[in-house]
Amino acid sequence: MVFGEYAARQTPSWAQALLISVLALALGSAVLADGELTLILLIVAVQAGFLAAAGWRALLLVSSLPPSPLHKPSDALPRYTILVALFQEAEVAGQLVERLSRIDYPRDQLEGFLLLEADDHETRAQIDALQLPPWLSVTVAPDGVPRTKPRALNLGLAAATGELVTVYDAEDDPDPLQLREAAAAFAAEGSADLWALQAPLRIRAPRVTGSAFLDRQFAIEYASLFEVTLPGLARLGLPFPLGGTSNHFRVAALRAIGGWDSHNVTEDADIGFRIWRGGGRLDVLSRPTYEPPPGDLEHWLPQRTRWLKGFMQTWGVHTRDVRGLGWRGGIALTMTLGAAIASAAVHALSLAWLLATVLIAMAADLPPETPTFAMGVLAIGTLAAWVNAAIGCRRAGMSYTLSDMISAPAYWSLLSLAFVHAVWRLISEPFAWDKTAHFAEPASRNEAAAGREAA
């Protein structure tokens, strides 16, 4: 169960349906009355959106300075529960258990559940062949629908005996001291309303990859999000969409809002705003979790499609009744999920318009006649994205090169492909979970990671 009407399985409210109908009717009437003027107004609206997004990025960048301080670990540690939902993860099961075993937390205060689906025999067989630490056990989810990660997590939440709970994914490599930092943050003075914490996710690409462009841009995107955007939102005291992993919660607060929405394919984005509606606050941690990138387009596209589909679900859920969000929560929802959806929709169109203008002018042996204001808007938006990416990469310990800057618009345009897929998937299979395949990293990388964490 989740917060009443704030569930993805609910159909649009009458107010939402009426608003959509009115907007569609108004747009159709405007096109019929004066198509050219309507196009101009739509372009102006897009340009205004680009400027708003650039200003928002600048605000978050300033707000995130300096980086969040490291919470000093405490000796008085509460019981902690770790949840890991697994499906078709036989290849990384051994790697996962090895990494979880390196977590630095008193074993008598730690419990973990590997949450498996009943028919995932291959993953179960692989785990049964491993020697699990005493605090880590397997829980099998009974057959049922929807078959999603949040459904499995809710089963783990029901069994949790910890005061605090965290979620990890099968491919994660968390900093061993992350739980101690989170426990200290929850125990700090004035943190009674702190319900959730998000650790930064950092992408660590394999040495040899056939998708260097996507891997690199994906890592940069994560650096901008987790090192700049989310810390900035936290400093402003605003809600934000959590990452799908390495988020930490007070168990009592999480149960009070009904756990995760089993029908939302980005339950992490949704729950950040439901925490806000429930009166809780969110913040960020400093100790990271490392993840591999999804890989080539075959694997990147389904993941990004699921994210955008879930963003659309979450946007629909939380615009049914905006009163619970308040104006600050409404702004945060609009400038995170709303902006992500809108920008994915127009990135490729904007780039195509620019390229077409230049190529047509070159073919006619004329200077490009691009509107000065439009070019200025694109330049400001691109510059803001570059600056945030550069700062984020620096905080994440990555380089940010001229080649990264030049190739970024091509990556942003791929988001439009994911947007089209997401719209179709939302209509045809709204609750289907597009699984991302995970592959074991070379042992040498695991050993190197262990050495860095111990240093």
C-alpha cells in the first residue's frame, strides 16, 4: 500500500484529464487559426524553458558550494538493514556478496536481505554456492504482480528489524564506511525530520569497452546530478528524486508513508517527493557508491527509457493534487522531473534545427540566418550544462575534456530517442520493468577498489 491517491496504478484524476483536454483543444484551435504564429509561440516557450533551466543550474551550482561536509562516524550505532533486489543477476552475485562483506559496521547490528524472485533459479543456485556472512540471508518473493524492484523491496521492508535501512543494487560497490556516515547524519542534532539520505553514485567504466562514448557521457551525467544538482537541492531544503540505490531511510518513516510504490518503475524518484509530502526532509552523503555504466545502446536505451517512463508516472502522480507539495515542492518537481522530461523531448529537435539551418545555408553558399536570440538561448543552456558537468566531474575525481564538451549534444539528443520509447512504453506497458543487464567486473578492478577503500 502507498499514500492513497499517490500511486502510479491510479488513472489520471478528473482535473488532470480536463486540463489535458483543454490544452489539446487550445493547441489544435491555435494551429487551425494561425499555424505560423502558433509555431513561433511554441519556439518562444521552448526558449524560455532553456533559459529557466540554465538559471536553475546556476542556482544549484552556487547552492552546492562548498561540498557537503563529511559526517563524523559515531560509536553508538543503531541496527541497520540492507536490502538488495535481484533478478537474473547470477553473473554478479559473487561480486556483490564480496563487496557487501567489506562494509564496516558492527555485525551484531547489521542484517541484509537478498531479495529474489521465485522463478530466478539461476541466481538462487549461484548464491547457494556462496558462503554468505551470517548477517546476510536470502528472501524469496512469492509469485505476483507487478514484478518490479519496489515490490521486492517492500517485502524486505516488512521483514526489516533495523532502525535504519538502505538499498543497494546488484552491481554496486559501496564505500565501506557509508553506513557509518549515514547513521551519524541521522543521529546529528536537529535531524529528527531527516527521513532520507542519498549517497553519490559514481560511474566506474571497465578498462576495455565497446561503448566508450556512452560510458563517458553517462559518467559525466551522474557526476553533474549527484555532485551538484542533488547537493544543491538539499542545501536549498527542497525535495528531490532519489537515486535507485544507496539511499538510506529511517525505517519508521518509510513504513509511515507505505514504503515504495510497487507500480512505479522509478520508485526512487517518487519516494523522494512522498517523503516531502509526509513532512520529512532529504539530504546527501559524501561517501560514494561505485557502479559500472549500462554499456552500449542496446543496454543504455532500455534503462533510460524506464527512467523517463517512471518520471512521467511520477509527474502524473504528484500533479494530481499539488497542494501537498506546496510551492517549493512544486518548483522542485517541475525543475527536476518536469525539466528532464521536457528537455528529453526537445533536445534532438533543437539540434536538428540548428544543423539544418547551417547545412542549408552552406548548400546555398550563404551565411546561416539563425535568429540571434535563439542562438543565444542555446549557447547559455549549453554553457550552464558544461559548467555543472565540469564541477561535478572535479568533485567525483574525473577529468572533463574539450572532447567531452563537444560530444555532449549528441548524447543529449539520444535522450529524445529514449523519450519516444518511454511514451510508447507508458501507453502499452505502463508497469513493465525494463531490466538492465549487469556484468561482472574484472577481478583486478575489484582488488584495486578494495585497496582504495582500505587506504
